[in-house]
Amino acid sequence: MTAIQPPYHTVARLFGWDSASRSRTERHAPASSPGKEAPASASPRSVTLAVTAEQGAPKQATHDGSIWDFDVAISYAGSQRTIAAELASLASSKGIRVFYDKEHASELWGEDLTTKLDEIYRVRSRFCLPIVCGEYARREWTRHELRSARARALREKGAYILPVRLEAGLVLDGVPDSIGYLSLHEYSLTQIVDILFAKLQR
């Protein structure tokens, strides 16, 4: 399969670059938001590597014996970076292991992102949390992340995709209309993280 070459706005999303010449509809680096941006990751934790039988991709055996590297992987369009960063920070503060791309720049740097992101959203995370807005369906990389999440959801007996909706009436392509959504019009980010924490205990 021909690899998708990451466009400028995808690289900018990962490493925080910004350019005034780029349209605001492109994925871009976040505006500064003191106290809300999650801190950069520290040096990688020591782990024991295991191998998945499905595709031979390396997985990390965590200290609590979980087979997942992440409790939740956040998928979002660049215009929603501030929300994604605050969500990641709140979840991390409760001990939830979050994949939020800006905190994993060292892992993604120089990698084939089509392969790496597929592993994260299809294999390495217990849940996928897409932040659903009008831009989400139009962006190349959010579509790629959602395809991987849908492939995983087909194999799951229970919930895997946990969508958070910013605008009323929006739905995810290829995801059943009957799936339960949470809305930021009804719940705060703190409440959503509390609900996520409760779901992880089930």
C-alpha cells in the first residue's frame, strides 16, 4: 500500500510549529493556554516488550499487567487542540494513560505515521476518544485514525469508540447512529474525564 506523505499541517500538529501564511482551516500549533496545556512527556518509562499475535507489533506490558499501552487515545482535528490538551491533562491527573500526540512527539518523530498511528488507534489503546466537530471528517489524518478505530471496533464485543461531540447532530462516518455520544453542551471536560475513569473501572 502506498504510504500517505504527512502534509505540513500534520507535522505542525505534532511538533507545535506555526506559520501565519497557513490557512486557519489547516491543522496548526495551539495558541498558548497557560495552565491548560499538558506538560511534555518525560523520558520513556522502563517497560517489558511483548508481541501481539495479530500483526507482530511491539506492545508494552505495563506495571499493572495491562495489555494496553494507553487507556485512551484522543483523536482530534487541529482546531480542537486546546480541548484535546486539557482533556489529556485532566485524564493524566487521574492516573489515566493517555495518547495525546503532542506528548509523544519523540515516539512519532521520523516514523511512518500511517503505520504508527494505525498501531495506536487499532491495537495499542483500550479506548479511542474522538472529539467530533465539523472539521473532523474533512481532515486526512483524523479520517485515517477513525478508520483504524473502526477496524478495531468491529472485533470488540463491547464499546471501543467513545465519541465526544462539540456540535449537535454531528455523527462519525462509518459508526452506527445508535452509538452513545457525550456532548460538551451537556458535560464539562472534568465530568467527561470522571465518566471515562468510571468506565475504565468496569
